Amino acid sequence: MASLRTLDQIYRFFMQFYPGERYLSSPHTPMSLPLNECKVALITTAGYYLANQKPFEKNDCTFREIPNTTQIQDLIIGHRSDAYDETGMETDPNLVFPLDRFRELETKGKIGSLNHRHFGFMGSITRPKPLIQKTAPEVAQMLKTDGVNVVFLTPV
């Protein structure tokens, strides 16, 4: 994570006045199963989507389902920002959506299984109310319905 001091002046200004939320409790839930028995889903805020899906827009609080059968090279980056260097995620999408790495963990028996679907969100949402109130709970319910025990989130 970048230090506020190292950011360009315009980003420092933005971050100093960004209306963040403070939560007094944690949603942390202890695991009830060993990881090698858990069903795992991935969520990224890299704005990844597939060619047959609608591209993300600025401040887009919707999500895209990414089937577990997706080939990582088929993902399209929808999140663009001049606040960070995207070279790494362009070179290896697994850096921000480690689907191939989790398939290896599944093969080695380190995790129980991967869910049949994963989710892509847009990062850098400056008006997150619809995300907090609607789409995040919607995805959480979908994951619960799928029987997912663990979610691996890669924020971008």
C-alpha cells in the first residue's frame, strides 16, 4: 500500500477528504472446517469481466460472475487508474485474481474445492452505498447458497 506522502498531490488531496467509514465491530467469522475441506470462492476488485459481459463503468457497483471454468487469459481488465501501475496484472492476471494458483491448491488437496463461480467488482468506487446496501449482500447470499466456506478477496 502506498504511503500518503508518496502519492501525487491530487491523490493526497482526494484521500485526505475521502469519506471513509469506521466500523466498531468486525465481520470476522472463525473457520469451522479445516481449509482442505472448504469450498473456496475468489473475489477481485480489478474490474475483471469476460468478453460476453458488459464492461464496467466508472463508479460501477455491479458485479460480474466469473465461471470457475474460465481461462485466466480470457479475462478483460475493466479497472483503469493512473494511481497505480497495471503492468503486473496485465502480465499475470493471477496477481489480482489467482484462479490458476487456487486450482493448483485444489489439485494438491490444500483446499477442498473451488466454487463453480467467482466474482469481479470494480475498484476505486467513490460512491459505494449501492455496493454496501445491495450488490455485496446479493453476492454474499449467492455464495452462501453455493455452500462457500471461504472467500479470498484481492482488493485492487
